[in-house]
Amino acid sequence: QLESFKTQVMQICTPSAAGSTGKSVTEQQVIEKVRQISDENQQSREREKSLQKELSSRLAKEKEVSADIKVFKDSLQNLQ
């Protein structure tokens, strides 16, 4: 079962690494691939958090600019 699982994992991750070449996949290869995927997942989550913060910051600035424009328009109308 373990060998079958390792082969399936490696076929999904790198089709040429298992099954098609007839090579046996080692537990270490599977562990390394799972770690790599986990690391990539963590990096993606961190990037997503960073982008969310940037987006929130930009939206806040946009609201501030919109409010300033409204005040400016109101002031212009009052002057006319």
C-alpha cells in the first residue's frame, strides 16, 4: 500500500519520476516532494496575506482621496 501511495504521489507531482520510467520511488523522495509542496503552499499563503494587506491599504487610500475630492467639489460649488 505504501509503495502504491508513493507511486501515486510521485505520478501526480512529477509524472516522469514514477511509473512511466519503471523506477521505484523512495520514501525520501515522497517526503521531499510533500515538503516542497507544503513550502510552496506556505509561501502562497504568505503572498496572499501580503496582497490582502496591500489591497486593504490601497482601498483605504482610495476612500480618503474620494472623500477629499468630495470636499473639494463641495467647496467649489459653494464658491460659485
